[in-house]
Amino acid sequence: MAENEAERTEQPTPKRLEEARKKGQIPRSTELSAAAVILAVGAGLHYLGGYMGTRLNGLMSSSLSLTREQSVDESLMISTLTAEAAHALIACAPILGLTLIVALLAPMLLGGWNMSFEALAPDFTRLNPLNGFGRMFSMNSVVNLAKAFAKFIFLGLVAVLVLKQKYSELMGLGMEPTRVAIAHATSLTGYAFLMLAATLGLIAAIDVPWQLFQHNKQLRMTREEIKEEMKESDGSPEVKGRVRQLQREFSRRRMMQEVPKADVIVTNPTHFAVALKYDEKRMGAPIVVAKGADLVAARIREVATESLVPVFEAPPLARALFKSVEIGAEIPATLYVAVAQVLTYIYQLKTARRDGLQPPTPPDIDPALDETKH
């Protein structure tokens, strides 16, 4: 286990973090949420306690102010109790609403909201006694125990200091009028909550970095895991190589299907072969419909021979066409004259064969033509 942890030296990838989030593995700090809720309650009691206390005091006075007939009428019991409960709920609504809102928003401070059904699934590995003992004596358990002691000590000290500071005010509540005493008591309670929230905030300031560190540590990855993830995301080199090979084969088959439609095959004669096609009604210049070197060139010549497409040997022109023109593109203007000589010869050759005439003399393609000039 220690060796495995030592190998996990790489930071978690975004994919690993997203998978952990789906499983409900996000950083959480109970101290931070508790401090936020207590702070909200304390602030609410401190600033709204007087209003709420006055409302509740009036409610209690009106509820206990009954005539003799009302006190013995059993039919009024349920309706009166329901009405007073509704009034009490309305009086406490500001504090309850504030507490609810803060309880829902507190998780956004660390980790954000997260709904994970995988986290709700039963995990029977937690029933393993060995794993249980491991968790009991883990570093995380030691930290949680230290936090519990720290909370007990600090909250106890703060409670003692607050009681000592407000002792005279607490003792004087019994001497104040009821309405004033209730408002004063809620204000003192809010002040105490604010002090407790401040104490929990100090503990949370230590706990939050620790939770982030622990979360990051649990999700760290080995270099092998990162490599495997990259393979899953981008595909393994073997698969990508096979895909490229299939793409090349498909492209080559499509190219070979165009060779029988060509007007002429210009060759090197062995290393290069370029198939040209020209339709004066549809094209501004001849286009290259297929080209290849070595074995591909041999296959182009073979298909051309089977399809009775003329093959013309012009090494400089073949090299220039192969180097400078892509499949499906028109030839450059610098090669117009040379290609025109070849096509003219091919057309004359076809006419002579059709009419039984003497074949024309092959043109002498400019020997100075070289791919280095194009």
C-alpha cells in the first residue's frame, strides 16, 4: 500500500476529477458549513431577535388571555392551537428562512452542490473489519480526533468568556419588563452564536486546506494511469495506426477507380506515374486524377494497361507533376506546354489507330524540364 501511494506522484486529470465527482468524492468541511449556519443564525437573532421576541411575547399574551367561556369550550381548542401555531411560525419565519438558505448555500463554499446516486449505493467493503481498523488508525482519523478536541476546547473557552462578559446582563434579565427581557435575551443569544461561529471559522480555516489536500492526495495518479487514460481518450497508437492505414487504403482504391477514366499516364518510367484527365468543356486545365511512386506507380500502370489507357514516358514531366500537383488539382501554368504536347500526341495516336493510319512521332518533351523548377 505504501509503495502504491509512493507511485501516485501525478496530479489528477480533469477526467479523474469528473469521475470522482460523479461518485460523490468531493472535498467537504463540516466545520465550514457549521460555521456558516451558526453565523447566519447568530446574525439573525442579533438583528431580528427583538422583532421575533416581541411577536412571540404578544402571541403568548393573547393565547393566555381567555374568557371563562373560552377556557371551558373544548371546540375552540384545536382551532385556537392551529391558529397560534401558524402565527408562531410566521414570527420565526425570518430566522428559519435565513437558516435554510444558508444551509443550502454553504456547500457551495467548498466542492459545490453535487447529486451522486453512486454515493447512495451500498458499499459492503466498509463492513470489512480490517478496513475498519485501517480507517480508525489512519492519518485522517487522527486529524478528525484533533479537530474534535480543538472544537471542544475552543468552543468551551469561548462559551466561558461570553458568559463571563455578559454575566451581569444575563442576571439582569429577570429585572427587566417581559417584552424588553425577551428581546434582550434573543440579542444575547445571537451574540453568543456569533462568537461560536467565529471560533468555528478559525477551525474551518485550518480544516479547509486539509480537506483539499486529502482530496487531492486520494485522487493522485501514477504515470501508468495517466498513459492509460490518454490511450482511452485519444485511442491507442495501434488503433490510430490501423485507422490511418485503412484510410490510406480507401483513398488508394478511390484513386485507382479514376485511372481508367484518365486520358494518359505519364511515367518516369518506373518510379513515378501520374494520371491526367482533360475535358475542355468542364475544365480550365488538365487535372491529376491519380499519382503514385514505386509500388503504387506500378499498380497505376497495371490498371492503365488493363483499361487500355495510353502510357507515355516523360521522366522530367512525371517528376514535376508528382512533386507539384495534388490529386484533383489542375496542373500549374508552367507545365501547360509540356502537357499539351503529350495530350495532342495521345489524341493523334487514337485517331491514327482508329483510321488505320501511320502512328505519329512521339513529341520530344523539353529535356530541361525538371521538378526543381516547379
